[in-house]
Amino acid sequence: MTRQVFVGDVPLGGGADVSIQSMTNTDTADAEATAAQINALAKAGCQIVRVSVYNQACADAIPAIKARVGVPLVADIHFDHRLAIAAMENGIDKLRINPGNIGSAARVRAVTDCAKAHHVPIRIGVNAGSLETAILQKYGGPTPEGMVESAMGHIRILEAQGFYDTVISLKASDVPQCVTAYRLMHEQSDYPLHIGVTEAGAGEEALVNSAVGIGTLLMEGIGDTLRVSMTGDPLQEVYAAKAILRAAGLRTDGVKVTSCPTCGRTGFNLLPVVERVKSALADLAQPLHVAVMGCIVNGPGEAREADMGIAFGEHGKKAMLFVHGEQCGVYETETAITKLIDMAKHGRTDR
């Protein structure tokens, strides 16, 4: 079990539930727009949100952002220790900064002293694509062993300053390389691990890369917090993270929508119905399993474990609603879909 640190009121490690993170893509200096995106992420189920702090205007915006949101914030900072200090003094809950990249021991000491005073943990973020030259030369390129050596070097810098409130990430776009790096780190350290596949891509490619990489680690008991990296709207990262955690058996909250792969009996396009149901129920927090099945031949039987579901008749003209595998009505298609969504939203799973 990893040691535990707190990001605001969210525990990482020490047996705590794996938490979901994402990152804004707004201009952090625009406090109103950034806070609006953070609140949307939080509503979707994100528990920790990272923002880029790349200049003083971003650091200055932190108090205004914090006043508008209710989840802990992480400042993503590269190289400039002054921005790290400004972010902490302005109320940031966590830093993402590599101590080996901010210069002298005096600068590191200034950052760690400030972090101790404000009870701010530091995430050391090692990426395969930005390893130190000496490590690349030693290992002949980016390798899992080199990533771990880099992380351990940054850890030693913080430990030399008496700082141990640390979280580690070792991300790579190559999934096997990423998984191996985390396995090695898990064997060598008890610091909490922030897991994820960096530069995973967009859409389906990002989902597959993240599901394989993050899912493998979670199933091995590795990982204390995670971010699914996806190009585009960060909301999709949160929905993907929830799905991965549910698939790994680590979350039961939220709606799970299952659907059949369809066959010749279906006779109509089921996918738009599945997407409609998923979209309508995306923000529900209570645990609920909803099935959308293409035909009534096997629908209720195959989806018996669902809390509720819908199975369509010939050519999708009518549909049967069922609860725990038992039929509870046959309706015109549109009426049935509307009733299913209403049942789910109001938690009606009684027969």
C-alpha cells in the first residue's frame, strides 16, 4: 500500500479510492472561463483539476478561480520556481513540477519551504518524451528503467530538503513502456502513483490506449489517481475515466449503459438510441445499470442483470421495457425511450 497524501480534501494512496483527474484547456488567466470548465468537469465526476500556470497572470488568477469552484486545483508549472511559489501563496492545492528542472538547491529549498508552509503536495511528472540527456545517453533512448531513474533522482532532491508529500507519474505514449515503468516504480517506492498514458491521441485511439494501459495497472493494484489523456474537450476524459474504473471493478457509482452488438434481427440502427440514453444519463451519480437491446428475442434474458432496460421489436417500431429481466410494458418506440430515461433519472427499478 502506498503512503497517503491529501490534495485539498481528496486523499491519494493509503487505501483511498482511486480518484479522477483532468486538466483545463482554457486560458488560466481567464478566471471566469476556467472556473466554468472546472465546474463542468466536477459535475461530470472529476475530483481534482489541473490548470496550466505559465505566467504571472495565470498565478494571479488562482484566487478568483478558487472562489468559484469546489474541487482541489493543481498548478502545472515548468522550470520557473517563482510561479510555483506564487501559485501556492495564492491558494493552489498541489504542484506539478520537477524539482530537477527549476535550478539551484536554493530554488528547490524555496519551493519546498513554501509547500510545507501551505501543506501543498508536489507531483513529480516524468515523461518519456522529455527525459534528461544523461539518462537518454545512458539507456540509449527513453526506457522504463530510465524513467524510473529520473523519477528517483527528483525524489532524492525533495527528500534532501525533508519533503515527502510527493506523488509520482511516469507517463509515455507507448503503452507497454508506460505500464512497465509504473510496475518498476511500484516495486521501488511507496509514494502514491498518478497513472495515465500521455499523448494517447483522440477518440477511439485514446480510449483504447488508456483502457489498456490504465486498466492493466488498476487490475494489478497499481495507481492511486488517474487522468485519461484525450485530445479535445476534457469532459470526455472524465467519462472515460469513470468507465475504466467501473470496468476494473473499482467504481459502482454512475450509470452503466450496456447494449448488444446487434444482428440481422435488429432491423434498425440501434446506435443513436444507445448514444441518446448515455447522453441523457451521463451526469447521474447513483449506481444504475441500464441495458439497450436490439431485439426482444434475447434482450431481457441477456440483460437480466441490468436494473432496467429496453428491447426493440421488429424494425424498431415498438419496444419492451423491462426491470430486472421482467417485462413491464410495450410501447411505441419514442414513448418507450422517453419512459426508460425517465425511469432511470428517478431511480424507478421496481417492477
